[in-house]
Amino acid sequence: MKKCYGYVRVSTKGQNVERQMTAMETAEIPKNNIFIDKKSGKDFNRPAYKRLMRKLRPGDVVFIKSIDRLGRNYDEIIQQWKYLTVDKDVDVVVIDFPLLDTRNQINGITGKFIADLVLQVLSYVAQVERENIKQRQAEGIKEAKKKGVRFGRPECEKPDAFVEVLQLWQDGQISGKEAGRRLNISNHTFVKWATA
């Protein structure tokens, strides 16, 4: 007999799961069939998700509130979707996005087929948006630099004793680490200043 399960995820322990739990209650998922992770969606190495995967049997149904609760990366979501719908042979229902309900059949076309197409389109759109964000960011930085905006930490002023310590270092009397210690700066900063 097929069972219905819910998967709920928030990124941190401080975030609230109530909105997702309300959706699971509305979908009539028994509380003991709801798996909750309070962990980032960067990958699928999550304790509750792994327990859910072990529990699933062919014909079962997995409910999630929205696709981003499954994961962040669309390429990985597509792989996981295939694992769920093909390898595990379960249905998946994304509550907030009715086209991502593999149980549906529209004009003889299965919900799995439609959901796969929708995910492919979403993956493509997400990839294009990532590329657009990178391009806009690069263009913004370029324009800001033209206007004299400096990025990164402001450069520290060299201590008064820098020239004296630099000379000791150049004469081989002290190491770069010692020079940094004497000037109360990091070895890296000292070497950067000394070789500039």
C-alpha cells in the first residue's frame, strides 16, 4: 500500500518550519511521516533526507512545499528527481507548483513527463540567471572602478618604524615573520609592502 511522506527543510536551526508544516497538514501527511532537516540545501547529504530515502517504497508519494526546499542547485535537483521518480519509483508533489506533481495525467501525458520538462526549463532559466548575475556584477564592478571606487579592505598605513625594519630585513638580520611581529602586522602584509 502506498504511503505519503513529507519533506521539510530550512537552512539553519534558527529558522521556522511552521509554514511548511502547515502545508503538510493541509496535504494530510501524518506527522510521523514528515522528515525535517535544518541544514543547507547545497547537497543531499542530510540526515532526515537520507532516512526518508531508506523508508520509500515504489508507489509512495513525497510532498515538498516548494522546489527550493528539495535543494538549491537545479542540476542536482534534476538528478535527485530522476532518482526519486525512476530509481525509487515514487511520485513527487511540489505543493506550491502544481505542474510538478508526477501523479497528474493531462490529456494522456503523464505527470512525470510534464514535471521532467518543467524541471529542465527551470534548470535552464536558473543557469541563465546565474550567468546574468555574474555578468551584471562584473559590469557593475568595472563601472565602479572607473569612478574610483576601491574594493576590499582599505590599505593600512605603514607604521613609522617600517623603513627601519625593512632595512633590517633586507640586510638579512631579521626574518619576514619577525619584521611583521615588530610592526604588529602579518608576515604577508610585510612582504607585500616590502616587495611593492
